[in-house]
Amino acid sequence: MGVPPAIRLLLVSDTDSIRETVTETVRDPPDLRLTAVETPADARCHLAATPADCLLVDAHAGTESLSAFRDTMQAAHPTLPFVVAVDSTRTPPATLSVHAAIRTDALATLPEVVRVLTDTSRRTDSPAVSAEHS
């Protein structure tokens, strides 16, 4: 059966503390591989060349609208799980549709959140699962 491929997590954040915390959080799990970029534009360029299994976006970073970036990602990568990281003093807009929101002071739970989302996404995309439910 083999070992499943590593989960490719793409972090979009220009905040050093968030980048450092996420890097530290996913350093040990062997099933997670992190790539960090600073801006939504960088993320689009990265995704054009390299696939990702999950996208983690710092909700408070950058100048591009989070909703606009989410819409762009949804159109280009409809099955890519989109997770926002928010600090404890703010919440994402109620109209923002995301797979999960995680508080920046609770990033220790990030590996499990990513595993659940990507496992669900991979099963949904699987031809065997699709055939069972058609």
C-alpha cells in the first residue's frame, strides 16, 4: 500500500511571528511539508508551478482583500482547502467562506486541522469514492 505522500501546506503571510510559529509547528510531523510565501500574488505564482494540498492564509497580512483572494483561489483551485489564521482580537468576515479558521494563538492544532481537511479533500477527489457515490 505504501506511505502516503507528504501533505503540502502553503502558508501566505508577511508576518514574521506567524511564519516562525507555523514553521515551528509543522517542523516535526513527517507527513507535512511547508512552503511559505509573503503575498497572495506570490501564492498564485507558486501554485501555477507547484501544487499544494492546503492553503493557510494569515487573515491580517498583505493588502489584497481576503475575500477577493479566496474567490480567486476557489475559481482556480476549487478543491484546495482554504484555512485562515486570525488573531484573538478579530474574526474573519461572516461572508468569507473558508474550510476552517484557526486562531494564531492556537496554531499547535494546525497539523491535525490540515490532516483532516486534506484527507477529506483527497477522499472526495478519489475516483473510487466518486464511483461509490454516483
